[in-house]
Amino acid sequence: MARKSVIAREKKRERLVQKYAARREQLKKEGRWDELDKLPKNSSKVRLHNRCKLTGRPKGYMRQFGLCRVKFREMALAGKIPGITKASW
């Protein structure tokens, strides 16, 4: 489980990206780079990092499910993810 402060920081970045998305797009289109530099650093989309929705784990993230590999496996084996079964042949 990731620290609460790290998870909160990532959520704050997500909010900033959403808040400034239209403004950043407009400034880029007009080529006003000096004004773009004055916006908060964390409002840039490239500063986001995918994290598990349950634990906040940054590594082993599965984009399709929004979970890390550990939680995905636990939930899949428990039958909590529809359509996912353990492979057997």
C-alpha cells in the first residue's frame, strides 16, 4: 500500500491537469510559450503516473482494469472480475 500522501499528491495532479487542460491546449495552439511556462508544473499531463485504484501501487499497473498485478490476481482468483478465469489447457 502506497503512503496516503503519495496517493493524495497524484490525485491533486489529476485535478490540476483537468483544470488547466483547455487553457494549455489553447496556449499551445497560439504558440504563447511564455504564458504556458507560467502555469503550474503539475498541470502537465506527462507528470501523471498510473496507480492501482485500490492500493496506490505504481508498478505492475494493468491499464484495462486500473489495478496492479497483485490485486488483479487476488480478485481474479476470487471471481470478483467478470470474464476472467485462470488459464488451463
